[in-house]
Amino acid sequence: DTPHPRMSSAGASFYRDVLRACRRLPRDTQSYYRHHARENFVAHRDELDPERIAHIIEHSRGKIEWVLNKYREGAKTERR
């Protein structure tokens, strides 16, 4: 299920990765981050430059890791 039929295969694959990452977040935050991801994919859906697409994906992977770490750290703090 891709957000747009013209999306590159790299973009579609990355979108699926993002949705899988959202499932690792607390339930009450998942819809927010899924919506945020969708909005960003729609905003960039017409991008055709492979270098720009690679840059967007690389930058977004860093954001995903930051969000996942944020909630991991929050869970560690709550357990203490």
C-alpha cells in the first residue's frame, strides 16, 4: 500500500519501513506518526531526482531513529 502510485520503489519500500517503525511506538502515538509520515510522503511524491530522493530517505531515517530512541529512553525512565 503506497501513498501515491507514481512513488519510486525506494520510496514505497521506505514508506513501509516507516509504518513498521510506527508499530514499535506506544499505541497512543502511532496514529500521529503515521499521519505525519503520510503528510511528508505526499509532500515529496513528485520528486524525481534520485539523489534528492536518497537524501530525503537518509535524512528521514535519522528522524525515525531519533523518535524511536525518544520513546525507548522515556520507557527506561518510567521503569526506574
